[in-house]
Amino acid sequence: MGAVLRQTMVRRYLVAGVALFVVVVSLSTGPLAGSDVTAERVSDFGEGTATVSSVRAETAAIRVTDGRFGTAVEYLRPPTATVHVASVTGRPRLIYLVSVPDIDVDLVETTVVGGPGTYRLVPEDEGLARGTAAAETYDGTLTVRVQSFTADRTVYRENVTVEVAT
């Protein structure tokens, strides 16, 4: 009889503890507490547009070089794009595309535009199998676009020559 009574009491404490936990979490993350866990993330993009005042990319910096430490890999090293945004409405994003079709490379870097300011888009180096870049130079394109759910506008496009360092 004592074991049944203890089991019933443990269940009541467990149920009461879970109920208390749910109430505390609901109150501490609700709008009355000033902390709403259901708010949208800043990284989500949506409708809107941005006015870009300038774009700068060190076009001479794009090249194919050997990997470090004797690896049998070559790397396409793309330049950073620095984008100055004058005004923003909504939550558009910037898309930076580095394209070198002859060696089958399309690098994409994106960022959500949260307000006016300077944005740096830094795509990672792309590894290539040794011998992929057999020519001395390749034609490429650097493009920056402003994109939302309903609009996609190119604000910068430049043709570049990609040198292969030997």
C-alpha cells in the first residue's frame, strides 16, 4: 500500500513539474516579457529593394593559383565585392556571382540587406583538379544583383580576365 501511495505522489509531482515548466517557458518567451522566440530571423529575405550607390571589386585579384603545401589542387581565388547601399525598403538580398564558364565555376555569395551601409561579399576559393586550368587566361564575369521575391535587378556586371599563375 505504501509503494502505491509513493508512486501516485511521484506522478503528481512529475505532472506538476511539467505543467510549471510549460507555464514558465510560455511566460518568459511571450510578448509580455519582451522576448518573442517566434520572431523572424534577420537572415530571412523577402520583399523590398535597395538602392546601390557603388560596387567595387578588385578585378585584377581574380586568378588561378597552386594550392599551398604541395597539394595537387589549383584554386580559383575570387575578389571581394564591396557594395555601398544608399537606401533600403523591405528585406532584399545582395547576390554576388563569380562565373568562369570555361573551367565550370560559378561561385555565389549572398547577404540580406538590413539597412543602408557597406556590405562585403567574400566568396570562398574554389578548388580545381590540377590541370583543369590548362590555358593561360580565361574569361569570366563578376555580377552583383539585388533580389527579392518579386524582383531581381543587376546593379553591377564586369567582364574579367582570369590569369592562371604558373
